[in-house]
Amino acid sequence: MFVSRFNKMFVSLMVLAGTIRFSAFCQEEPKVTRYNGKVSQQFVMNRDSRIVDHATGKRITYEAYDNMLKKNPGQYKTQPVFDKYGKASSFEIIKRSQLYVQQDGSVMNNPDLMPEVGEPIAPFIMRGLDGREYDSEKLRGKYILLGFWVRYEKPLYTLASTKVISNFVDENKKKGIDIISLGTTLNTQEECLEAIPKRNCGFIPVPESYGFNHRYKISETPYFILVDRKGIVRAMAPHTEFSKISELVLR
């Protein structure tokens, strides 16, 4: 009886092991998930910096700014304002009650201030890893796919995550529709050269360009914005919903 039970147990274990191996063999690569973590960046402000009062939209002196903080301790937050180059060219003083603050006290980009479908994209000038300058104003007449990343590294940056992008670009190219595809990142030029493989990743990396994530209020990555030939936002989607972009029929 003991031998019989042992044989049954052995067979059951073998079946279970085979099932696990089969499941692992059949399992597809996990889908890319959204990145919602905080990214720490330091932006230095001094007396020569351009400072704007959010309430009035007017520039104020450093002395007036300093006086506002002293009279109202803890009530204001200073935030960098990013220009079309993705650089923090000025700073804005704003009441904390008007900020999108999380429970842990961290300030996130307000999603209500993101670009909107049907509206013109705020202008940008990006310099790609290929050494070329990409000016949104000069790219009128072409489709633009903007991809917003943190860093080109796993688990977000993988073969699976880039293949859907390259497929979209390549399939439209076969139809005679060229898409300028750009990808922002915190990575330096050297890091980009090391991280980007020889295979087609579907976009031109833009080193040290995370400021554009701030400019367009992108609070999760990877995230994508498709701009049409007239400079109008055609579609927007996180990577997990890239089909909202890839299934569009471009003309």
C-alpha cells in the first residue's frame, strides 16, 4: 500500500513539474507596466533667475520673491518652468493649494495640464542622438511620435516595449507615410550609445531631455503623443494602451 501511494505521489509530482515547465515555456514576455515613481532632479535658482508669480503671470524680482516666502512660510512652492528646449529657463512661485500634491507630500505634474487631443502641441526643439535638431515648427507636414521615457533600461525598456513602436513606424513607412519618432530620457549621450542596441528601437533617442516630460506634464512613462502634419495632437496613450495610436489610419 505504501509503495502504491508513493508511486501515485511520484507521478503527481512529475505531472506538476511538467505543467510548470510547459506554462513557463508558453508564457509570453510580461507587458510593460506604467512607471509612476518619483524622479529626483535638482534645479538651481539664483538672484539672476527669471521668477514669475503664478497668481498674476508677471515677473517679480528676487527680493519680492524672497519677501513672499518670509511672510508666508510653508504656503508657497517654487517650480521650474520648462521652455521649448526642455530646459528650466525660469521659475514660478505658486500656492501649494494649487499644486497636485500626493499623500506622501510629493508634487506630481497635474494631468489636467497635459496636451489635449485636437489642440496644437506646445513647440519644442530637441537634439537627437544622431546630432540632428528637431524643431516642431519645421516639422510641419510630417507626423511626429513623441515617446517619454525615464531611462532606457529594464523593466520598461525592452525588446517587447520597443517592437510595437518600430512596427508602427515601419508599417506606415511602407505606405509612404514617414513618422519622426523621438524618445526623451534622463540618459546622457554616452549612456544612450551604450543602452540603444543596433536593432531598430523605433525612435531617435534624445539624450538628457527629461525636461520635456515636465514641459508636457507627463507623470507616467513610457507615454506617447502622436502629432499630425499640422502640429495638432492626434492621439495620446501610455505604453499599455499603445493600440490607441497604432490602430489609427494615417493619411
